[in-house]
Amino acid sequence: STFDVVVVGAGIVGLASARELVRRHPSLAFAVLEKEQELAHHQSGHNSGVIHSGIYYTPGSLKAKLCVEGAALCYEYCDQKGIPYKQCGKLIVAVEQDEIPRLKALTPFSAAMHIIPDEVVSVLKTKVHIQPSLFLRIFILFQGLMALDSPYTGIVNYKQVAQSYAADFREAGGTIFTDFEVTNMEMTKESSSESEDGLKYPVIVRNSKGEEIYCRHIVTCAGLYSDRLSEISGCSPEPRIVPFRGDYLVLKPEKSYMVKGNIYPVPNPRFPFLGFHFTPRMDGSVWLGPNAVLAFKREGYKLFDFNTGDFLDAVSYSGLWKLVLRNVSYGLSEMYRACFLSAQVKQLQKFIPEVTVNDVLRGPSGVRAQALDSDGNLVDDFVFDGGSGDIGSRILHVRNAPSPAATSSLAIAKMIADEVKRRFEL
């Protein structure tokens, strides 16, 4: 098989990028290669389903720009395709006095994001009637001291969105190969493999079964394996991917009335992850969490999942140890909460005191492809790079696409398509 561009990875970012590329270049041949039997099987199918507004991200950052643009495109796309979603809003809630200054600091961010939230609203613990929104009226039942309302936040089933991207891609002439785990990329010996139209396809992509596909250029959107694919292609292994598992709890169905919109904590810059939040789902359930603990397998969704290679790869990386040593107490607390349900519920009671251990069940888990640099810093923004030499110059790696990558997928796809055109002169 011969293609002009091959996209490796059929998660939501890979499928959005492939869709954008084939729409811009209908005369070229495109393929998506996916190692699993189904599409959007990992991060895209295990996330919270939130359409983020961008309020957490520094104005002017790439993450902020792509999130705001991506959210607008996501709502528009869902309307066009008839994909159900709910614009249920989000409350960012301060439950401690020292969180209030950090909450107020988010207000300029919301203005810069062109969101139109209500002003930061002080809410007394007494049952004061306030009018800004239904969501804030619900909030007076809680024990929060102050909240910021972001009504533009929504929820959607991102696996359904990703599958719709795949349908668009196929309808435009693209080809998707599943059960195709890429293990090798190299130049042909003579770089002269030709198709019937005479174009040269000098790059060979091989899978674990020894099957081959010839192409001119490659775009990798491999999530948990982005660093390994980069290394396979002769490009830099940095930043490295270290997997962190997030375990959710689920409110029992009869208690789901407690939560009608997203409830999020105020971010704390001293800690590497956001913390527990309440997330309503499109199926009517409510997810609580997640925590964040080191996963001993890159696709380890269960507590005792273990892969020797993945484990050694993580613990032998100096960047991980530097992160751990800076956050020992936080990491131990997360591990403790992962084991004891009551410890997780205690965190939730800061927002809704009425929640008890009897109201929750253990729910699903996801694994976050966290990019780390050698100094132990979380790579917070999107990273796109390639390499040098014959094959490196023909590859674009999407190295880090953290949350809100699903929200930003269509905006990311536009940027990737622009970069493909610039680098590969399509």
C-alpha cells in the first residue's frame, strides 16, 4: 500500500488531524494506522468528557489559544453532526481561605479567553438567595466560600466524536488500518518504490507482523507511545512519557441529582495535578475524581497492571525521580487515597458535605500520557517536533497533547495541517 501521508494513532487528535489533512488535500492519499482493533480506545475513550472553556490556562499560551478555538469548533461540529452534548457549565470553587486569592486571579484569565462568566461571587454559608444562574443557586447548598461560574463549559462523549471524525475521513477517501502496531520506520534502500502514478514513496512503515506500508511523510499522534515512536524514527526521545493512572469514583444513580454541572477545585501551583472534581456524564452518571498515581504499565487501567519494560523505563528516568522528590507528601497522599475509599470521599466532602462512602462506587480509570523533561518538570503545553536527516525530515511528531487535547482536537488538527504543509510542502 502506498500513501502520501500516514498518520500513526487513531485517538481523537490523530483522527481529527487526518480528517483535516484529507479535506485540504483531496487529491492525495492518506492513511491512519492504529495498533488496537477499535478506534479511540485509550485516552480518547477514557477521559472525563468535558468540553473545557480555557479558563485555567495562561492567556496567550498555545494551550489557551487552542482550547478556546477548539471548544467553539467542537460545539459547532456537534451541532452539524447531531452529536448530543450538554452545556452544563462549571463552578471553580474555593473551600479554604487561602484559595480565594488564587480563584480571583483566574478572573482576568476568563476575560482574556473571551468567556462571559458571572463575576466572582461570594456565597455565604447561610441560605442566601442569589440570582446569577441556576448553577450558582445550586452552589449555595455547598460549603464553598467563593466560586467562579464558567457557563461555557460542557460535556460530550468524545469517543463518539472521534468515531465521527473517522467516518468523515473515510468518506473523503482516507484509509484506516486497525491492528497495525508500528514497530519500525526507515527509508527504502533505493527510495524508489513507485505507485502506478509514478510518485515515489521512500519511507517504509512496518508493523509487529512484518507488514509494510510505503509513504512520503508521517505524522505521529501516539499519546502514551509518542516518545517511543520518536526514538524509533531516529528523533529525540525527549520529552519522555511517564504514565499516571487516574481512578474515578461514581455516584450511585439515586444520588446523581446532587451534581448538575461540573464542580472543579482551585488549581494549586504547588502540586502537579488538579485534584478531585465532580463531572456529570452524557449517560446521566456522575464521575468523581480522579486521583493521580504512577502507573506500572502504559496502558495499565487496573491497580495491579504491570509491565516490566514500562516500569523500568519510568523508574530509570531521572526526570521522574526529580518530580517525585519535589512532591513526596502529595504522591503518598494520592497513593493512600487510591487504596482507601473513605480518604477519597473526604476530599469530595469539602465540596458537597452530604456525600458519604455509601453514596459512591469505584468507577473507571484512565491513564494520562504525561510528558516530563529531564529536570522533572511537567511539560504543560503542546509540543510538536520532527528530526533531521532523510527520515527525520519527513516526520512530524505530536509529542505532547495533554488535557484539553480532546476539546482542542479540531484546532490542533488545523495547526498540524498548517505545519505539515510548511514542512512537507504539500
